[in-house]
Amino acid sequence: MRGIFAIILTILFFGCNDADSPDCLKSSGEGVTRTIDIGDFNSLLINNEFNVILTEGPTREVKLTIGENLLNDIDFTLSGSLLEITNQVSCKWTRDYNYPLLEITHPNISFIEIIGGSIIRSNGTLTYPNLSLKSKASNGIIELSLNSESLSIDSNEITNYLLDGNVSDLNLLFSSGDGRFEGANLICTNARVIHNSSNDIIVNVTNQLTGELNSTGDLIYVGQVPAEISVEVKDRGNLINGTN
């Protein structure tokens, strides 16, 4: 009986080491990197578990690194200027698995949305002038260095933002969940914050800080005291002077 069991395991191991094997049986395969042929885009929708590195550069380029047997489980769809990238890898518990790596170079991205868990980081400072970030039903991490005119963030669930650099106008809407905004090193001229979640939002504002606190999360301002503060506190969250 043990011999038969060993034979079955051997067949499964060696017979399922290719892309056409059943999803829950195939191995990841050797890691490979492919450059994806994509048309013009300036918006991104990252769907379900990627490790993304953003680099500002003169040309558009998308590289994917993943186990060779899983290449066909990553979908790229271009709709107008929106590039949607979807991870359809299933049965991750049956194999050694790391998030697929996306290396995206672009001169000026204006919109990024993540759905599900993804990690997005910048390689160097991004000088995209007007950037909008959105995370819905997500438990991701967004860690960027920016030098922008305007930055807008629409977030729920538990995505955490760790940002540094300089922004003229910052608009934050944290509509629910326990996501955190770490912006102590992001110098903003003006910021508007609508805070409906339970974690901290930390900002560094020099001129005007406005907004509402509608839940239990705190809004903490650091650096220097803004020239003008107009924040309505409507729930148990606190407006905290963290400049001391």
C-alpha cells in the first residue's frame, strides 16, 4: 500500500509540473520575467495580490515576474486608458507561492486602484502632477515617495498608506475600516480629511487643514501648526496636535 501511495505521489509531482496541469496540482515552476505588450494607459486597476514597483520613466513598460506555470493565470485587459491586471492564481496553499512581481515604468500615471491584497511601492520619487489612489475591499500597503500638485485618496477596509515627499493639495476620504495613513514625512500645503474609520491619520500641513472626524479614528497633525485649522469633530475621534 505504501508503495502504491509513493507511486501516486511521484506521478502527481512530475506529471503536474507544467502550465496545463489542474490548478490545485501544478507547481509554480521556475521564476520567469516577461515584458507585457500593452498599449497606451495612464490608469491602473490592480486586482488581487501583486507586489508592484512603480518607476517614473519616459516610456511605458510593464514587466511580470512569476512562476512559469502560472503565467496564464495573470490577465491584462486594456479598456481605454485603464489597464486592469488580475491575479487568478488559485489553490495557493498547495505550492510555494509569492505575490507575482509587477514592475511598471510610466511617465505620468493619474489613477491607481487596488482590490484585494497588494503591495505597491515606488522606486525613487514620482513626480506625477495629479494622482488619485483608491483601495476598496483591500488589505494592501501603498508606500510611495511623491512630488505632486494634488493627491486624492479614497480608502476603506485596512489598506495602510506610508507616504513621503511634497504635495500641494491633499484630499483624504477614509470611508470605513481600519486603514492607517502615515503622512508625517509628506509635506502638504493644504489638506482636507474626511475620516470615517478607526485608525490614525497623520498629516504634515503648513497652510490649511480642514475636514470632519465622523468615527473613532484620530487625526494627528505634526511638523508645524497649520496656519488655519477647521475640523469638525462629530464622534469619539480626536484632533491631536502632534507638533510638540
